[in-house]
Amino acid sequence: MNADRISLSENVLRHLGESTDRRQVRKDYLGNDYMNIAQVVTRLNLAFNYDWDWETVRFFEENNVMFCHGRLTCRLYDEDGNVHTIVKEAVGGAEINNKKRYGDIYKSAASYAMKKAASYLNIGLDLSMKEEERMFALENNARNYNAWSDEAMERHKDG
């Protein structure tokens, strides 16, 4: 099966292809970089013009950790108005302890799952990369701004 790649808007490419603004990066208690959930939601809103959904598939407990399995669904529209759906699933977890309320534990697990799913769309993904990997990814993203394949461009060229 040969599927044409759709032409993505500059808006989508900019918000999914850019590196994380270092002023928005936070550090966890282990010193790892991360984006907070509000920043991830903002990037999703900007990239997909608010046309995305988050669904909690299920929560489950293992070894004193609450896990959330969630599904991120984003919609893109081509120049003919056809909808193209992207679905990413991920699992995130939060430690269960007597210092946190259960509601906060559920929220943390869901937030981690959503951030992980969004990282599959390149949102915050660079935070887990070494500097040389991050620079390579940015260079590749700049080269891929045109998401049409050469074959698809030839088929759709005005005659």
C-alpha cells in the first residue's frame, strides 16, 4: 500500500518541529528536564487548532505506583477538507504515598501519560535528547517542512 503524505500547514510544522523553549523547561527532583502539562496542552492547541482529544483508557496499580494508560487523538485537515487522524497511546505513572491525595496521584499519572503521548508527536521530545541528538533532529525537521513525497507532488502538479 502506498499512501501519499499530506501537506502539513506551517502552523503544525512549526509547533511540532520546534525545540522546546528552554525558558519553559523545569527540572524534577532527579534533575531531569520536563515540560509541565499546561505547556504540552498549549503546544497541542497551537499545532492542531484545538482539535485534539485526550482519553483515559484505564488506571491500574502495580507495586505502589498508579498507572494511567491514555490515548491522544489529533486531527489534521488537508486542502480538500478531509480529516486525517493521528492517535498516540502512552502509559504514565505516579508513586502512591500517604503524602499525596489520591486525586493528585491520578492527575499526575494522567499528566505523565499525556506528556509521553505528545512526545511521540515531537512535543517535548528534545528534552530527553543529548545536545548533539537535539541539533540533528532540528536540522532534519527544517529539511522536512514539505511533507509531500516527490511522487505525490508529481501526480498532483498542475498541468
